[in-house]
Amino acid sequence: MRHDNIICALDIYTPDEENDFRDVYVVTEFAGRSLYQILKQQRDYGRRVLTDEHIKFIIYQIIRALKYIHSANIIHRDLKPGNLALTDDSDLMILDFGLARSLEKKDTSLTQYVQTRWYRSPEVIYWKIDSYTNLADMWSLGCIAAELLTGEPLFPGDEPNAQYQRITQLCGSPDEELLTKIENDNSSAIKAVIQSYTTHKRRNFRDVFSAHNPSEDFIDLLEKLLVLDPEKRITVEEAIQHPYLAEFSLPEDEPRADHIFDLDDSQARTRFEWRDAVWKEIMNYKRLSSSPLIPGEADR
């Protein structure tokens, strides 16, 4: 992947021979401090570092990167402040694609045990609706956006049930249409469990976040990101055109991937088969890249 807002490999070091291949060292660009560290510093010192303009620019860059990632048919699956880095100039990079997967229409290998729970979407934690899609990343973005505004995690649940309660207290309980989708893709048992919880109505986001003086456009985008039904959640293509981001929007500089990436690792392999597959991938990467592996500006 070659994108300004995605961490880039500069070089890869391995032994000369595959038989000696035990370790691999990847050299990347310096991406700055993680957003988690910045937000924690704000909390520890009780002093806000990120201004409204910083927040808007951060959200725009995440969406710009997700546009590229999703166009490559990839779900990141682990978007959280710890996997976002900022330079002193507020340039953002998405890190850690260790849980990223290719998006398939029916991919039963997609697991719910991904992402720090606080940033997981409801369909990842509790139900599968035709398997989950890259719209799970958009929910995570909503959680991050709210945390940027308030300085505190939005849904800090200690375990799945508490997490679900926090989500529904803000976003409301599933309606009949969503419950039907959940039942169709799973079983009536899951629907029954969901219905056993206390029912909540969706709260007014303007009231919930009023103490932080968000703009109307920010609230509108947040409401469209934090939607229980993924089919009704805003897509990355829609989000990047949202009025909240208008001052940064530059369509000609918001690239899509030029081909689909295949990150499928669902097939069963032995340890040695995995080693062989990784070795071949590294050798292929080196052949296709210049040495050292530093992309030119035209490739970024």
C-alpha cells in the first residue's frame, strides 16, 4: 500500500537463505506519537492539547486513509487510538495491519475477537449480519471521533455485556428490522438474548455532547457513524464528502487503491507452510520494489 496516511515499509531484513529464516525485521517511517499517548497526556495533565481544528484534520486523514483501504477491499479491523500516529505537524498515519483482512461477501473466518473492545462495532461483538463488512471500521471511527471531542473513551466496557449496555444507552436498542436481520443471519437464540436486555431509546447526540460545544456538522457526522445497523451506517465514500470536512476536502488528492489486495489467511497451514508463504511474499515484495524500499513521491 502506498498512501500518505498509511505506515510504509522502507526496508525488510531477512537472512539470505530461507532455511535460516526465523526472524524478519521491518523498517518503517517514523510516524510520531500514538493518538492514545496524546489523549492520555491530556487526561493526565488535565490540559487539552488537540484543538477543534486538530480534531477535524485528524478525522479527515483517517477517512482519507480508509477510503484507500476500503477501495482495496480491505477491512482494517483494529482502528483505535493506539494504532493511529501523529507527527508534530499533525500528519496522521494508520498503523498495524496485523488484523486486516480482505473483504469477502461470505467470509466465515472473520472473528469477533478483534479490536480493543471499546472500539468494536455491535456486529463484531454480538452478531453477524451476512458477516461483517468494512462498515465496522466506520463505527470505530465514530468511537475515536467522540473520544477526540470529549477526551475520554466513549464506550469503556469491562466485558461484552457491559459494553453492549453502554452502546445501547447512547445509540438505542436494535429495532425490529435489525432484529430480523440478526435472526436471519444467526438464530433466534441471539435475538432472544438481545431482547432480554433493557430496551433503550437512541439519545439526542446534541444534548449528550453539548458540554463540549461541538459544531452541528460534527454531531451530524457522529450520528451517521454510530448507527447500530451497519447497512444504514455512513460509508467512507459518503463520509469524505461530509460538510464537516469541507475545508480539507480535495477529491483529486483522495486516492483509491489501483488494485484489490488479497490478505486471505483463512486456510489451514503448518508452521513451515506459513514460513514458506511469508518468505515468498517478502522475496516478491523485494523484487517489485526498488532497493532500499523507499517509495517515490509519485507512488505515495
